[in-house]
Amino acid sequence: MAIYKLGDGLIDTGAPDTRASLAAAHGAKARPLCVCRSPGVEMYVAKSSGGYVVKRMPNTGGDHEADCDSFEPPPELSGLGAVLGSAIEESPNDGVTTLKLGFSLSRAGTRMTPASGAADKPSATTAGSRLTQRGLLHFLWEEARLNRWWPAMEGRRGWGVVRRELLGAAENKEAKGGALANSLYIPEPFVVEKADELRGRRDTLLASVKRPPKGPRPLMMVIAEVKAMSPARYGYKIAFKHLPDFPFMLDEELHKAVRKRFAAELDLNSAVEDSHLVAIGTFGLAVSGLAVLEEISLQVMTVNWLPFETMQEKQLLDAMTAQGRRFIKGLRYNLSALAPLASVVALDTVPRATAMYVVSPGASQEYCASLDALIAQSRFASWRWDVESAAMPALPAATRPALPPPVRALPDLRREAR
């Protein structure tokens, strides 16, 4: 729940009469004000899932107080800045976000060459005009607020929660001229007693990607947790968790490309026992009914579903979590590893939020110079760990009161305000 100023009065999104007030504001295109700061930060009302939600205006997340549910680090402290306004276009007028994707959702003729099928790690010169598969995964993760952490979230994130929040994040998003949700498959949590029911819903959903008599083959996107990648009788297969009877196939060359391009992610997942390896990929259905992957990207995550890139970054996330800290995990989107990025933004430090940076061993002079410039220009406090020269410094002191998070910030509860 949250409170906003609307006209001369206040509206509480947790009150029973909120729907009527928000519906009227939506129809009048009125702009509620978030009262985290005076005189207020302008918001807008969007229609979603048959109801109404209050959302931030584009590019205003940094205008809110760090304690506010609408706060986001400014785009320059994450990979979002490189794609916002180009690959991601938000429209407050209708509440729809248009995404420009750098990969196809259809295929004419045979599948694309495997060499490009796993080429989702951008180079240093990648433009922000289109989202890579990793960029799309990070966007949905951030929209679902799965990159945020409060102590009250401990033990409250499972695959069912992750799936529901990702599907909610896909609402009111358009890509390739259609609704993103219509092209997205995220498997339901598997329950043995409901296996037939789950299989039926899956087959109904995937019927939309069956090969047509003529014309381009439609593709869907899958987001799922990898259980194993292993040889098949012909080629290779990926077994996703919650899909025990439905492997996704990939040929030998695509498998080789995945092993090469995502070697770090695969190694981290193998080394960290409780980590999750999340895949996003495009696939079609063969005549046989088998799912065949076209492209794929991998992201390793902590036990709490927070993305990480190195063991040192995981060490930082673990330390913040163990101390009961409130923070946002920075996401890279399309940015290459050559670009500096805030690993974490601590929300519980006063008087400013704290951007926390992990500098990996072997970082170039150009990287360090870019990071120094980023820190100098930021209005946030900064914390820096140069891994090559020192052990992890003491974390910045938590000086904000440990207030419970807003209701919608708990991932297993439905969101009431954006």
C-alpha cells in the first residue's frame, strides 16, 4: 500500500474505495503526487489486470527518497541508462512500455547459425537501441522487483513467486508488434499430483508456436531454471527444473557456443551449491513436438534469486543479506563487463543511499578512470572494493530505521502501487 496526493486530498492504495478514485484519475489523466518528498513527485495511473496501479513517470526513480517504494537508482548507475528511451520506451498516456528486441520471434526457413545463437554477451561497442536476451531478462527482473532485497523477504521467494512476479512484469509490455506476455513461457512449479493438469496447460500455451503450413515459424521465449545440460542421442538437451518430461533440444554447435560464451556462468553455478542458473531463450516446436532452442542466454543467481557475476560480488550480496540490509542489486542489461556498474545500492544509509562497487582483479586503467568519473558525478555516497589489493572493506553503516517494506515490495504479495 502507499499514499499519494491527488488534487486536494490523499488516496491510500490499501483502502477499499481506492479503485474508484484511481479509475477516475485514470480517466481524467490526473497525475498523483508521491509524498516522499515535498512538494511531491509526479506519478501516473495505469490500468493493469483489470485494476489500476500508480506508477512512476519515466526517468524519475532517482527523484524519490531511498525509503520510498518508487525509488530506483538513476539509470547511469546501472545498464538501464544505455537502453532507456531507445530499446525501452515508456508511455504514461496509455501505460504501455514498448520494447525493441535484438533477436527474432520468428524464423523463416531453417534455424539460424549456432555461432550467433548464443552470442548474447555484448561487445564493448554494443549500442543500446535493442535489448539482448540478457537485457530483456534484466529488465523483467527489475520490473518484477526481484533485484530488491529486504530482510522480510527471507524464505519467501520460491519459483512460484518468481514466476508470478515475472508474468506480472510482462503485462502492458509490447515487443515485435504484439503483447510480450503472449510470447513468454515460464513453467509452473511442478507438483506430481497435478502433472497431467500442468502438462495440459503447457501444451495449450505452446500450441501457438507449432509450425504453420507455410510462412515464417513463430518462436516463443522461455525463462526457466536450468537443472542439467547433457548429451542426447543426437545433439544435446537442457532439462529445466519443473519440466521433468519436457527437455529443450540444442544441436552440437549451439551447445559448443553456449559452453564457450557462458563458461563463467556455468563455472559459478557449478561452484556455488545453492545458486540458480536461469536461462532465457527463444525456441520453436519441431514437427515431432520437441522444443528446439534457437538462441539462449544464461544468468547465475544467489539462493535468493539475486543475479551476480563474480564470487566477490556474491560475497558482497551474502554479507548484505546476512546483516539484514535493504538494497537494490544493480543489473547490467546490454552493458559489457568493460563498463563500470554499481553492484549494489544500499537503501538504509543516511543522508544518502550508497552505491557499492566491486572492482575485479585485472581491471584496466580505462575502467578505473571511468569508475572514478562515475563516482565523482553521482549524488550518492560510494563504497568501493578493489578486490586485487584488499579484503572486502566494512560495509557502510545502516543508519536508516529498519522499517518493514511496503506491502507490494514483498514478492509473494500482489503489488498495489508502482
